[in-house]
Amino acid sequence: MFDRYLIEIDDLEAGLLIRDGETYEFHAVAPRFRAFEGARFPDPWTAERALRRAGERSARNRERARQPAPPVDPDRPRDRRAG
């Protein structure tokens, strides 16, 4: 196995994996993967799977954020519970 790997997710350079003893430490290149900065993985394949899952989640969240809010019905009574 190599000591360094470049991890690409959907043609985006996510970051570098650098071997440190028996594990690999992740160093983010793309801002959306900064949450993984310094994370350690047992092998490059585990790192790629984790980053790919995170990328899929963030893509779903971005898609949800782009959807318009449902229309508000002015005739519908609102829940006004006393606190």
C-alpha cells in the first residue's frame, strides 16, 4: 500500500490521506469535507466510503434547502398553545 492517497468524490478533490503508523489521517482540501480534518481511518477504502456518505448527505440537504416552503393558508387556524 501507498503512504499517501488523494481522495476524490464526484470529481472533487476532497482531501489527502497520509499514513501514520497503522492508520491514515485525513487532511481536507475541499471546504465541505473540513469536518473530517484530522480524522483517522484504518484504510483508504473506509475513508472514501465515509466521505462519499457525507457528500451524499450534504447533497440531499442542499437539494432540500432549494425547495420552496409550502404555501401558508391564511384561513387555517394556527396552534396557539398557552405556555
